[in-house]
Amino acid sequence: MRYLWLFVLLSGCATPQERAADVLATFGPYCESLGYTKDTDPWRQCVQMEDAAVGMRAYEMMRGRH
């Protein structure tokens, strides 16, 4: 839990461009492994959905819902 707060605090220091680059680097390869072609709209949607899912899980952990 302590590391989650550190992640939340540090992610607030990133510019929108840095945050976008981090999200693409994190989820882009995963979405490609699912068969999406890089830099296409479906690939971008996959990246956004995965990022949103991780954000929701982090929020639920902070709220105490596992």
C-alpha cells in the first residue's frame, strides 16, 4: 500500500506528454501481443482501456475493496 501512494504522488509530477509516453510504453506491447496493430485506433483503444483498468484497480485498493 505504501508503494501505491508513492506511485500516485510521483505520477502527479509528470507532464501529460510524459504520462502518455509512459502509458504507451507500458500497455502498447501488451496490446500488440493481443494482436492489435501498433498505432491504429483499435490499438489506442486497447491501451486506453488497459490504463483505465489499472487505474480502477488502484482506486479500489485505496478504497479498501479487493
